[in-house]
Amino acid sequence: MEKDPQEPRIYLLPNLMTAGNLCCGFFAVLTIFKGMELDDFSAAYPFYEKAILLIFGSCLFDLLDGRLARMGGQESPFGQEFDSIADVVSFGMAPALLVSKAVLFNLEGRVGWAIAFIYLLCGAMRLARFNCLANMPKKEGDTNDFRGIPIPMAAGFIASITFLLIYFSKNDRGHDLGYWNYVLGAVMLGLSALMLSNVRYPSFKKIDFQTKGTFLSIIGGAILIVLLLNEQTRWYTPTAIFSIYLIYGLARPLISKNWRRSIEHGLDSEDDH
């Protein structure tokens, strides 16, 4: 059977990673619903923790799909749109549902749901803007920087803070989460605005499986793995990682170009210099 020339190209590996992203997001939403069915909030903790880990899994798949596509020269309009649809579920719907039920449920009236929806709406609009900008002709001097914080990083930041708050609550360090309801609500609104802002964030798109690393970067990566695996530090490490990226984008204009180049090109590849 002759193939329709207008049929979009669907490359296996990159889109398989995107499917993994969507799968993690889907099961995160299902797991959150299971936690919502329980009357005892403390009994729902394991479900919310599992949902957060699934969101982190989506971040990993999202990191891989674009790099595999660029490495194999397999970037396509289909992959771009598929990735955005998966991101709305994994990094929009899942974190919004998680936070509105796990943390913001104590806010007055429907304020928690409203904040969660604003985050979801801004995330979807950010993805739509990204696709529009990506399809525009490139001009001389254009960079690969993201305009506004990427939704996977925003979702990772929210999920990591929720992960930490659940840990504190389980250990009786503020069982009712108290003022954290308002803090996390304000954080979600701030991230919503940041996703639609013109703040530039580095994309690190040049980093792939062929990128050469320095001794310092390898040691740093090894330390990071140890911190993530250690029972005492694994609760704090994700929050630290996402916080550093968020703050770096805000502070980036204040950093000298030499320092910025040193930080963003610390991993050296053959075609970087």
C-alpha cells in the first residue's frame, strides 16, 4: 500500500520516550485519584508520593525524547505536537491535581482549585507559545534559550516541594502543613506568571550522549546520584536541583557573560568551541 505523502513522519525512539512521558503522567493522575478516595489524609501519603515519583519519571522521559530526536536528526512537527500534548498531562494536569488535593485543599472555598487551574492554563498557553516560536523562521543571533521557565521544570519544582512537605508532615513537623498552604499557593501563581514571562532560561540542548564531560562535571554528577539515593538527603535534593535552575534564570541577567558561558558550557562538546 502506497504511503500518503502528507502523512507525518513518526520516528520510533523519540516518540516512544514521549509515550513514556504520557504514560507516567496518566498513572500519576490515576494514583492521585486513588489517594483522593481516602478519608484519612495520612493514609493517602503513599499514593501522593508515588504520583510525585511518576512526575519525576515524566521529567526523565521528556529529557530523553528531544535529545534522541536531535541526535538522530529525527525532529518532526508530529513529535513536537505529541510532546506538548504529553506535557499538558504530565506537567500540567498531574501537578495541579496533586497540589490542589495534597496541599491546597485547606484554602478557603475553591481558592485551591482556582490556583491549580491557573497553573494548568498558563502551562498549556506556554506550550502553545513555544510551538509557535519554534515554527517561526530563525533569525541571526537567535539562541536556544527558553522564553519563560519550561513547564517540566515548573512541574518538577512544585512536585519536589510537595514531596518535601509530605515528608515533613509524615514526621510530625507541621502535620497540618499550616502556612505552607499559602506559600505553595503563592509559588504556583508565581510559576504560572514565570512560564508566560520573557525571562530567559538555558535549554542545555547541546548536551547529549556524545557530549564530553569535564572531571568536575563527572564528580558533580556522581555526588548528585549519591544524594538522590541516600535516605536522609533524597527528600531535599530534588527541591535543591529545581530551585537552583529557577533562581539561575532569574539571576542570569545579573551574571557576567564570561561566568554565564562558563556555567552553561561547562560540559564541553567537540562542536562547542
